[in-house]
Amino acid sequence: MGNLFGKKKSTRVTEQDKAILQLKQQRDKLRQYQKRINLQLEKERLLAKQLLKNGKKEKALLLLKKKRYQDQLLDKTENQIGNLERMVQDLEFVQIEKKVIDGLKVGNECLKKMHEVMSVEEVERIMDETQDAIEYQRQIDEMLAGSLSQEDEDAVLAELEAITQGDVVLPEVPSDKLPEAPEASEDTPERERPRRKQERELLAA
């Protein structure tokens, strides 16, 4: 049934992960020990106070010496906890550094592939062509902005006039006289006489 919903992606646990986990477990155990000793010391301090009230000074003094020894153990425990926490932080930071290095490796491989596709000479050629295009466009902008001299302006107008005159070609007027329509004769049928009359009126117009 589990395979029907797909296989769960397994997470690989590294040696660093195991080491960090063990260090954290040791740190937590020391903290539990520290908490337990603090409770015991508080009880012994109250007991020593009660012994002094009861006149049992020797027993109270012995109990306070034991308490002093346990205080020193607590200081050592605190130092050990600090060392474990620093080691955990160092290992976690090393893992982060490793991920950064792996990312840099991937980035370098991508850059190498890009450099193989486009060489330095190709980039310089593209940059030169781009610079030439920018310079050419700048020259055009300057000319359009009115940076031409009067001589250049006159030359442009003369060229424009020559192009205009060369492009406009008017059709010639025909010199031949159009033929006149023949007069209707007596032999022309009656139904054709109105059509001939319309033709003469159109030619006269």
C-alpha cells in the first residue's frame, strides 16, 4: 500500500550529522546532571543551616565542605558544556562552509562551460561592435539635433530637391487630334441614330 503513494525520499545522514547529534546528547546529559546537583546543593545548604540551629556544628561544617566540592564539580561541568556547545557550533559552521564550497564548485563549472561557448576574443568583438554602433547612433543624434554646418544643411536641401525632381515624372499630353464620329446618314437605321448623337455630344464635351 505504501508504494501506491510513492517512495519517500531518503535523507542521507553524514558523519558530521552523527557527531553533532552525539555532542548535543552529551551536552543535554550534563545539563540534567547540573540541574540535579543544584537541587541537591540547595537541600544540603538548608540541612547545614538546620544542623547549626541544633548545635551540631561539626556535621554542618562537614556538609558545607561537601557542598564546596560539588560547587567545583558544577564549575567543571559548566566548562564542559561550553566546550561541547562550541564544538557543535564549529561542526555546524563547517557544514555550512561545505555547502558554500559545493555551490562555488557548481558555479565554477557553469562559468567554465560558458567560457567554452564564448571566448574572450568573441566578447571583445561583440563589445567593439556595440561600441561602434553606439558611436554611430551618437553621430546620427548629433546631426539630427542641429549640429550640421550651414554647408551641410545646403547640401542636404540640394540633394532633397534633386531627389524630388527626379521622382516626380508627369505624363506627356497627346498631340494627335481625336477622331470625329461619322455623321448619321440616311441609311443609318432609326434605332442607331440616338446612339450616334450621344457619341458626338461626348466628343464635343
